[in-house]
Amino acid sequence: MAEHGTRPGATADGADLLPVAREAAALARRIIADRAPRSVAAKGDRDMVTDVDLAVEEALRDFLGRETPGLGVLGEEHGRTGAGGDAPYWVVDPVDGTANLARGIPLCGATVALVHGRTAVAAAIDFPFLDAAYSAASGVGAYCGAERLHAAATADPGAAMVAVGDFAVGPGAEAKNRVRLELLGRLGARVQRIRMLGTAAADLAWTAHGRLDAALILANRPWDTAAGVLLVREAGGAVLDRDGSEHTVDSEATLALAPGVRDALMAEVKRAYGRL
């Protein structure tokens, strides 16, 4: 692929750099599919990293550095490097769903997003074991392969399939999880089904695909969410913070919703926070 040579501080066009994001995600797919984890190490309270995570992130950093040498990279495993400040930068999660991968559960994937300002303008997510590649760019739409994606048309919360993000771990987890438990109780009394998939990438990609009606993730780590947020928005869904404001990389929560259930489910989120 030809080098794009983006300069530090330059405007990064999402549509122009979407092929780079797609190729980066495809590179991650090849490594994940061809290499079973050989080592698993703890990196925090009930959090882990495998040798596959590290190998994929290293490969993505090398690839993106060659293709867009003026852009920085924020990765889950090694933080942010390269151009800082207000310059556009790549955000990568080498394996979203590491715990699934380590146990041989095939629901995991790699995410790549180009962030300009406080939101993604290009994104790609690849699920190697599901043979599914998602991508989006601002103003271009969201796709699974060549299929144009549209958020679900569900209007009745009682018919909604809702994914909920993982429970919190680490400092402050007990208080955060009280909100999650309250929300689960409220949803369980109202929606059709609740799912906890163990990967924000799948939660968001499947909300964009219309397979889920909402993904309620009471956290926001850009490497987990930036790519999927763009997919949902380009598919016609909404992605909000816990207070109902538009989601950005700085948001506290990541609440992706099909239009017809947006208000009802946001009300349940706010009630869950308000009770505690």
C-alpha cells in the first residue's frame, strides 16, 4: 500500500484513510487467526494480556507508522506514541475480548480507528473467527463487507435485545457495579433479552448491524469503543454519554441505541445512576 505521508497536525480525511484502517484490521485478523495464545499475563485486577495482543499491537504500530508516518498511535498495551496535541491519531485495540480469546471463545476482534478532534472519522473492526469485517468513515456509511448497515427499527423496548458491558474491576469497582446491577434489574423487567458478550467491539458492531437494539457500556476506553461508535452513528444509531450528551473519546459511558428505543433506554440508565 502506498504511503500516505500525513504530516503532524494535518487534517486526516476519514474516507481517504479508510483503506489504511481496513488493511490494518485485516493484518490483525491474520495474526489472531494463525496464532493461538501461548502465554497469558496479569496486567491489573482480573485483567490480562496475551502474547497475541502484544504481537498484534506491534504489527499495527509498524504498519500504521509506515502508511501514515505523521500520525500518532494510541494502543491499549503501549499507550500513546508519536504526534500529540490536537493532531489526528490512530486508536487500536489489538484484541478486544482478550479473556474470550484466552479461553478459546471465538468472540473477539481487533479495532482500528482514526480519531480527529474528539471522535473517530474512520474505523475498522475485524472478527477473525466470525469471518466478519466491519468498517465506516464519516459521511460514507457503515458496512459489514459490502453490506450497508442500518440500526434496528425496533420501537418497543419490550422487543429489544440489549447488550450490557462487562462489570468493572480495579479501584472503585464496587460502586460502579452497583449501578450495573441496578441497570440490569431495570432492563430485565422491561426488555426482551440481555446479553453480555465480553467485547465492546461486538456490542457496538452488532448494534450498527441491527442485530442488537442497544449496547449499554458504562465505561469508555477509546481503544474499545472509538471504532464501534462511528459504526453505530454511520448506521443511523445514536451514541451518548451517561448524561445524554453526544459521545466523545472523553465520555464516561458509551450508550449506543437504535433510534426507536433511545429515549426509553436512556431513561433507564439515568434512573440506575440516580438510585445510587
